[in-house]
Amino acid sequence: MEKEKINFEEAMQQLEKIATELEKGDLGLDESIKKFEEGMALSKRCNEILEKAEKRISILINEDGVIKEENFIPNEE
């Protein structure tokens, strides 16, 4: 499955599998590098999905009895 079309849950499952394989230490250097690169691509995909979701989140605010919809802006702390 192409990384651009994979959903968040599938990407996370694949990332967990890769992490487990790398932690075992049974892979050779070339295979470890390949798995690492695949994991980085999946991580990037997850980040893109989360950023897109964050932009779509909105909060309903009751202002003077009127419900108003605003885009969610996280607090930077």
C-alpha cells in the first residue's frame, strides 16, 4: 500500500511492527536501514494526517447565547 494512501491506524500498526523488528536486533545493517527509512516515511505520513486533522477541528463556543464555531488553535506552551 502506498504511504500517501495509508490511514493513520494502519501507519501506526506498521510503525509498531518495524520498531519491534528493529528492537530484536536480528536484522542486518542494510535491512535495518531499509526498515528505518520505511519507519521515517510512515512517521511523516502520521504527522501529515494529524496536522490535517488539527486544522479541521473546530470548537463550538457559546457567546452571548449564540453558538459560534471557531477553528481550534492549540496553545503553544
